[in-house]
Amino acid sequence: DIVMTQTPLSSPVTLGQPASISCRSSQSLVHSDGNTYLSWLQQRPGQPPRLLIYKISNRFSGVPDRFSGSGAGTNFTLKISRVEAEDVGVYYCMQSTRITWTFGQGTKVDIK
Amino acid sequence: EVQLVESGGGLVQPGGSLRLSCAASGFTFSSYAMSWVRQAPGKGLEWVSAISAGTGSTYYADSVKGRFTISRDNSKNTLYLQMNSLRAEDTALYYCAKVWFGEGTTDYWGQGTLVTVSS
């Protein structure tokens, strides 16, 4: 299975300041169809996960534009340009390039 | 509005069985692959199984292969997960999720149903 490694595992952030989460895969996530199936999910406390970003950099419907994704191959990044209180939660990267999907360990974002 | 409602969780003894259900609405269920993802208490997400839309092809994580069976009833808009030979490490909140095939991800998730395996 592809192993997804996120850093940091915890990210205390000041409101209005940026946050960045890194995700590295143990193998290239480029699919044979040329796409890279790397998503970012947000899980607020007590809630199910919610899709934020798909195929590296595409924001899902309704996701604020302060969220952005980038990267290629095996290295990916989620950035929040200005953290708001509602952004508190755990963020997961997920690969679905291979049939058996795998998630990163999660990065907890909270307010300093 | 897409809705996914899981049910069937509960307390079961090691070695026992449970069948989870996920009732789907707000989209053409038969046209979409579906998946189960679980989350052990205080832990991260673990993909469990998936089933395709057309052929009903099934896929499993190694941790559940041979013990769990995913299925779907398109006439009832319902996804199932039959879990046999349950172990303590299967204790988790089980989510069903709609697969957005064209973009290779899960775009909607249910609220989850809790499975506790304990004697």
C-alpha cells in the first residue's frame, strides 16, 4: 500500500495567519490516465470528514478560496491563507490513485 | 441534497457478526461507486472497502479481506457492509461515502455508525 505521511501533526495558528500542511506519498500518485488523485479532507470536531480539495488543487463546491492545494508526484501541500475559527479541526490527505485508498495520519489545526 | 444515513452499528462480542446499512438519497445511487471508511476512537481514517457502480466489482483493505463483504441494492438505494469474525481492532465509527468517480475521490459522507467489539 502507498503510505501517506503528513507534517506537522499539530499546527497551532493565530487567527488571520496562514497555515500549511505537507503530505508526502511513498510512491508517485500519478495514475496511468495522467491524473494525480490526491485529495484533502477536513474533519471538524464531532463531524464526518468533508472534501476540500481534489486532484491536488481543485476546490470542491462551497469551499472558501482561502484553501488551496499544490504539488506533484509525491509531494503535496494544503495551504490556508488566513485561518478562521471555523477552520479548527483535523486535515487529512488521501490518495485514490491505487485501488486501495490510503490516508495521511491527520494534522490537527487549532488556534493559539 | 445528497444524504447518506448509516445504521446497524452496536456492541458485538469478538467473533460475532454485524451488518451495516447506508441509505442513500438525493442522487442516482445506481450510477455511483460507494465506499466504507472507518475511524477508530481518537484515531485517523482507514479505507475499508469499495464497490463499483455498474459491475458491482468489490475491493477490500487487507485488514478486512475475507471477513467483510460489501454489497449494494440499487432498488433500495442502500449500501451494505457484512462484517463477520469481528475483532477488537474493528471497533470504530464506520462511514459510508459516495465516490466521485470522475474525480477519484469521495464527495459526500454520512454521519457514521459506531461498532464496538468487546466481551
